[in-house]
Amino acid sequence: MVPVLLVLGAGVIGILVEAFAPRAARRPVQLGLALVALAGALVSIAALWTDVRGAGGIEVLGGSLLVDGPTLALQGVVVLVGLVALLVLADRTDAGEDAFAPSAAAVPGSDYEELARRKGLAQTEAFPLVLFALGGMMIFPAAGDLLTLFIALEVLSLPLYLLSGMARRRRLLSQEAGMKYFLLGAFASAFFLFGAALVYGYAGSVRLADIAVAAATPSALDPLLLTGSVLLLVGLLFKVGAVPFHSWTPDVYQGAPTAVTGFMAACTKIAAFGAMLRIVYVVLPPLEWDIMPLLWGVAVITMIVGTVVAIVQTDVKRMLAYSSIAHAGFVLVGVVALTQSGISSVLFYLLAYGLATVGAFAIVSLVREVNTAQGGAVVAEATHVSQWSGLGRRHPLLAGSFALFLLSFAGIPLTGGFTGKFAVFSAAVEGDLAWLAVVGVIASAAAVFFYVRLIVLMFFTEPEGTAGAATTVVRSEGFTAVAIGLGVVGTIALGVLPSPALEFFADAAVFLP
């Protein structure tokens, strides 16, 4: 339990720092505490690997937590990607502004908000909120019973609802995003909880192992199990942004602080797919012919809807949001393969996708509008695609990094995204789902259009009117640049030398029964 305790314990200490530390010292203390906690969690996960690999896994707290290969792999990926995302969250521009409102509780445009801005207040509570969310994400794929799974779902979700509404710019849009995420998230949690109640009524237990044993024996209560399982999957499909439970994704991704969007898009997906893998591979095999056709259909419509709607988007963040929906469909192809290679391919895909996603949104956070009417004041992010025209000529390194992430999303060879897609499609073929892999390949090929369109805009298109001229790249303390660099290195390494990661995830792809 050390990895989880380090992260959640640091979150609790962060709350005490907010209460007792001098205002000027809070940010450096919070940032140092969070970085040390996440680095310590990574080290402890690595130290646990040898023992867990030899024993096959360990039950903790009477089976409430299952520490096995997939648990450690997913926790390691969550913490690693969360550490990179934390650098983006912590960064400030050369004017001393971070991503968050000086006082999140202030009414947008009020005198109190202006006073908080002039006094230089900062919402350093964002750091413990991120740690609590990461703690929930680490518990989510390790949960051995439905109650622990539900508690982890709420622990990871509640901080994200708050963080989504704390943007410094476009405050009303951010608050709307936080409210939409909260309301729809509560609705999805209710589905999950009702499903857990039905499954408990069927099996007489909330432990996944007991439910699996009960499901292996046909009975007159099978409709109860089937209905409960579908409701459980609805709650998880909402968290990954799969169609038709995706409606919150574009609005929340657009309205939330861009640094939070990257964190949420990457880490939440990793944790939720980890929990889905455990339920699908441990609990649902006896219901394969009842549940799997449903998941096949969800995977197909998710890939198609995410790709088609992304093509017509004119906002970069909304385009990346629909791209993430399409990627949820690609990952589902690996989930429904029901083979050991399906587990390892999903783990690899989530790592490659997470690093590229955090890096892409980190770049979006640096590209800003310039208000010429206010003497060239730098304002909110320049998210309209036309504002990215000519960016490659003015800032070739930044635009080149963004192009690399887009090519990885598109699945172009020598990037981590290509290896991830190849792995999940190969797992589907191995699981006798070649037709699903074909649909994925077609959707992936169609998605190349909107990724390449943005690359062409950046490198081969002159700025139109004043939109391009009124765009700049802000300078910051450098944390975001480090995060982008880590994303670039990871994306290239996973594309050029994927074997070590693939072999590691193949070794880890064995669930405790």
C-alpha cells in the first residue's frame, strides 16, 4: 500500500500546508511535496515488482485491494503520466500567472476577483487536489470489490470537478464545464452504484472473485447479473468518454484549464480502462456472449463518432477531445479481445497515449491570443485552428513537437501511437475479431485528415488577417518545456524501441483470480 499511501498522505499534508504555511511559501512547498510524493510512489512501485512477479499477486485489506501485475503496471503509468502533467499544472508565465483563477470562489468579473488578482493570490489548493485525484486513480484499477471501486471512482472524480471550474481565463466557460462534469459524473456514478447493488443481489458478495465464481454457474437470477454488469460498464464507459456516454467530453475539455484537461484526458482514461480490464477479464468471461457484442458495438460507434466529428471541429481543444473519444474506441478494441495480449496491448497504448496527450495540451497552454486593442496584452489560449497558421515558421521547435504528438495520435510509424494501435489491432485479430481491427484501421486512416490539416496550417499556411499575427507563445518558468520534452522522448522511444515496454507489459498482464 506504500505507493497509494505516499500520494494520499502527501495530499493530506498539502491541506495542512494550506492552513498553516505562510502564503509566499505555499507554492514551492506544495510543488516540492507533490513531486517528492510521486517520485517516491514510482520508486516503491518498482521495488514491489519483483515480489509481485514472483508471487503472482498479493491481496491487501482482506481482498479490497489486489496488488498484481496489471495493478503495478497501471499504477506506474498513472504516476508517471501524472508526474509529467503536474509540471504543466505547476508552471507559470513570465508574468507570474498560473493556470488557475486567483480566487476560484469569486464571482467572475466581480470586484472581489479583481482585488484577488491585484494582490497576487494563488489557488495552491490545486496541488493536493491533483494528489487526491491521483490517489483515487491508483486505487481504481487495484480494487478487489465493488465498494472499493466506487469509493475510488468518487475520490478521483470529485477533485476533477473542482479543478475543471478553476480556470484563470474564460471563467464562465470553466465554471460551466465544472458543473456539467459534476452533474453528468454524478449521474454516471448512480448507474455504477445501482449496478453494484444488482450484482450484489445476485452473488451475495461485492468481491470480484466471489462474483466471478457465482457467474460461472447458471441460475434463475442471471438477468440480475446481466443488468448489473451493464450498469457497471456504463459508469466506466462514462469515465473513458466512450460513445454514447461522451457528451461531457468536448465541453469539459474546452472549458477546463488546459493543464487540467491534459491531466484529466490522460490519467482518468488510464485508471478507468484499468478498472474495466479487471471487470471484463475477471468477472465477465461467463457472460462473454451476452456482454461482448454490446462492447463491440460501443467500440465501433466510438471510433466512428470520435473520428467523424473531430473532422469538422474548428477549436483545437474540442478537436483533441473528439480525438480522445476515438482513442477510447481504439483501446476498447484491445479490451474486448479477451486475450492476454489484449491486456498488454491496452497497457502499452495507455502509456503512449498518456504521454502524447499531456504533451499536446501542454503546447496548447503556451499558445496565446494577443489583444491588440489592449496594447498587446496576452490573454487566453488561442484555440481556434486558424490562429495556429504559420506557427511552425515562428516557433519551429514547439510546432514540431506538436506535429509529432499529432502524428502519434494518427498512428504514423516510428511513433508510440503506431505501436499501440498495431498492438491492440493484433490482439483483436488473435481474439478472432479481425473485422473489428479492420474498422479500427479505417477509422484511424480517416483520422489522419484532421491531424495533418493542423500540421499543414502550422507549417505551410500564411496567417490569415490578424488572427495569426495576434498569436504568441508565452514564456514560462520552464516546467511545461520539461513536460513537452519528456512527452517527445517517450513518444519517440515507444515508437522506435517498443520491445522493452511491450515485454514488460506482457509479463505484467496476469490478473489475480
